[in-house]
Amino acid sequence: MRVLIVGSLAGQSGTATKMAMDRGAKVSQVDTPAQATAYLRAGRGADLVMVDVSLDIGAFIAANEAERITVPVVACGVNVRPDTAAGAIRAGAKEFIPLPADPELMAAVLEAVSDDERPMVARDKSMLAVVELANRIAGSDASVLITGESGVGKEVMARYLHRKSKRAARPFVSVNCAAIPENLLESELFGHEKGAFTGAVARRVGKFEEADGGTLLLDEISEMDARLQAKLLRALQEREIDRVGGSGPVKVNIRVIATSNRDLQKAVREGVFREDLLFRLNVVNLAIPPLRERPEDALALAEHFLKKYAAANGLPHRALNEAAKLQITTRSWAGNVRELENAMHRAVLLASGTEIGPDAIRAPDGSAFQSGGGGVARQAAEAADAAHHMVGRTVAEVEQDLILDTLDHCFGNRTHAANILGISIRTLRNKLKLYTDQGIHVPGPGESRAGAA
């Protein structure tokens, strides 16, 4: 993990640096937010930025967003008033850490915010076979294509390959090709020179250069447009890239891993994906089975997430009872590991007693998950009943209820609510700002609408 510290942290930067380094982080430090933005723009990279709460965190985040630099920010300070800490969260910080920090708190926040230390959990035979193949090819520089349904853990596998490779000490850089607008993806990947286009206020190093010496993950590669596919193919063949507006090629030394939840052979036949690029990427294919075909993994992952979110929420760890285990191993988990993780996070928050039973494992709307029995007819009836109760309501109204109900469950904690909902913290904050502007009461940190009534 790469951590960038901004400011003196009220004289605690040295202590914070040591704590982060004790947990394997590589730490850098700058004095001002402007220097931090320049540091990130230059491609030095960070997985987490710890900022002195006395600095203008909102302006720092806005400056980064203007240049499409996305990195989680944590505010830190000594003897900070609650309203100041809350203000940092409203400005865009994902969490606040009081200093001097408790070592366990520091470790939990670093893991939860950076989300960089997701372990490879494999117990089922089908997944163990994939991991065995990954171990065999991890030490090579061969390009790898990881395929599977959305949420099966393709990025987790990519990070596992990087950790097992000879490049493990160098950066792991991920780019979501589906999340970046087509007209901006070229600059994101290859960088640009100052003045290359409107808004290019300074040279920006792209992800290829940021990953130099390490691994570049091209997530959802199937969403890349044909023109950019050609430029990517050249970069892979020649091991050099051209910055937008640049005067000459730049050599890079990287290993490329790509993921896709689509059938790329079919995309080739449809003329939307280059066959020569597929050949270049698909030297080795790691096909990850869906969670419904990995019942032993489902149970092991559930236990892992229960421990993780109990620690993150300061709650006691509760084991699954037998009925809950049966429910987990028989569900289809259409959203795969991502859906299971969110369900276990909710279960941690909703459970009572000494064990977690089926009643705590609920859908995002608060309704109980149904067991695997009953077939298509029962599921269709349930869907029809749910649709009947929503007739006459807009999608926006249903979404608003879901978001605010989840925020109530989390007592106003934005980070936890976003995790449960499966959306980014930025998306959640934008929704909440819209509701507030409409005069709708939104619970603050530590609040719920019931408590405020």
C-alpha cells in the first residue's frame, strides 16, 4: 500500500508514518495540498492520502477531481472538535482518525479505506483449480485475461497475481475502462502534455507510466472503443506509449492483466473487439466460476466478511448458526461475492444475540432472503408482489427510501451505508446533497431519522 501524508498532522506525522510502515505501507510526505496534487499528477501514485484536518480538504479533493485523480482521503488531527471532524467528512474525506491514533484503529482504517488487502479465499475445488493455475503463471510476465461474472472477484485475483509475481514490490495500478468516458480514457491511460487539450493545465503522467516496473490492470477491457484498442495493441507490442500531445514515445516496463465479464470471442465476432488485441491479452485465461458453483467458498467468504465488518464497526464477532449457513450455501447470489459481502455487512449491523441467524441476512430493502427452494414460480410470484407495492411510485422515490433507510441502519455513517448499498461514497454524497436541497431531512453522523424525530 502507498500512503501519502499531507501536512504535519499537528506534529504527529512521524508517529503516523511509523504506524503505516509497520503495516507494510510505503509512506511519502508533502507539506501542502497543492504539492500533493502535483505529486499525484506526476504519476508517483498513492492508494490512500492522510490529510491534516486543518488544511482545506474540500479544495484538495476538488482539485484532484478536476484532473480525474481519484484517491481516498482520510482526515487526521489532534484534539479536534466533533464539528470539525464532521466538516472534513462533508468535504469528502472518507474517515477521520484522531491523533495520536490507536494502532488497531489505524490498521482497521487503512484496510477499510484503501480496500487493498483483500485476501484470496478459496476452499471449493473449482476455485482451487483456478488458484493453482494462477500460482503456476504468476512469476512470468505473460499477459493474463481474467473472466467471470460481475462480482466474482476478478480484481482480487489480479492483485493476487501481482503479489505472487516478481513485480510485487512495484506498483499495482488499476483502471476501470467502463467508468471513464471514452474521450478521457486515452489521457487516463497514456497521459498528456501541458496544453494538449482544454483543461490540460500541466503534464499528467498516465496509468501506463505510473505502473512502470509493476502491474497494470485494465478492468472491463471490453468497454474500450475500437480506436483506443488499436493504440493499446501498439503499446503492448512495442512496450512504449505516446502521451496525448507528446512529441515522442515513452518506454514502459509493465505486466498487463485484463478482466471482462463479457464473452470477448462473441465481441470479436460482432466486430466490437479486435481479435489481434484479444490474442495479445489472452496468453493465459483465468476463468473464475460464479459463487453459486462454489458453496464452500460462499461459507468461507461469509465468515471472513463477518469478522471484517464486526471489527470495522466496533461490534463483537458473531458466528453463523446452522440455518444461516444453509441459507448462504443454497442461495444463487446473482451479484456473486459483491452481493454476499454486502449481505454480511448488513447482517453484522442487524444481528442480535450471540449468533447470526437467517433473520439478519436480509436483502438491501430490509426484506428477508428466501431459501433456494421454491423454484421459478415462487420467485416470479414474489417479484410480482414486490412490483405491485411499488406501482405508482417513481424509481427515484424507491431509491430515496432505500438510501435513507440504509443510512438509518448505519446511524448516519456514510462510508458504511455506501458499502451496504454497493455504490461509491461520492455517489452517495451527491444523492444526499440532492435530498437536502429538496428539504428532506438527512441523518447526520451518529443520527437516524427516528432519533431526530
